[in-house]
Amino acid sequence: MDVRIQAIHFDATAKLHEFIEKKVAKLEKFNDEIRKVEVSLKVVKPETSLNKEASIKVLATNAELFSEKVCDTFEEAVDVCVDALIRQLEKLKEKQKNH
């Protein structure tokens, strides 16, 4: 699985990259056909506390999934996005099983 991380208007630390790669790797447990994951991070409103936006696009052989969340930290935003994507992958798996 190819993971691409893009930080917009700031430099993401190696620790943040490592956190993201570890979280995103969980998605493979739910779909072994994931080819690529694109993670985009940006600060949306510097003057507010809830200003860290993470968006994650998952490209699999049979689907394209997306989640986006704004939180207090990038780690929290990535965590919430991954949880949402896991739910999407579970629904997709159930749908495919019923067809």
C-alpha cells in the first residue's frame, strides 16, 4: 500500500508521519485491495483552537473512500478519519458479501 502524506503550509514532523502511517496501516485489515492512501493535513483557521484538518482518501481496487475532519490536533483528526474509513470499509465488505 502506497501512503502519501502532504502537509500544507507547515512542516510535518517525523513523529507525525510515523503516527499517520501506523494508523493508516490498520485499514489494510479491513480491505487487502487498498492500493493507495492519500493524507492531506492543513491548518484551516490559525486563530482558533479547532484548526487542524486531516483528509484521507483511500483508493482500493473496488472503491474510493474519503474522510475529512477538523480537530484540536492532527493526531486526533487522523484518528477520527481512520475510524470513519474503517466503518466505510466494513459497509463496503458487507455490501459485496450480499451481492
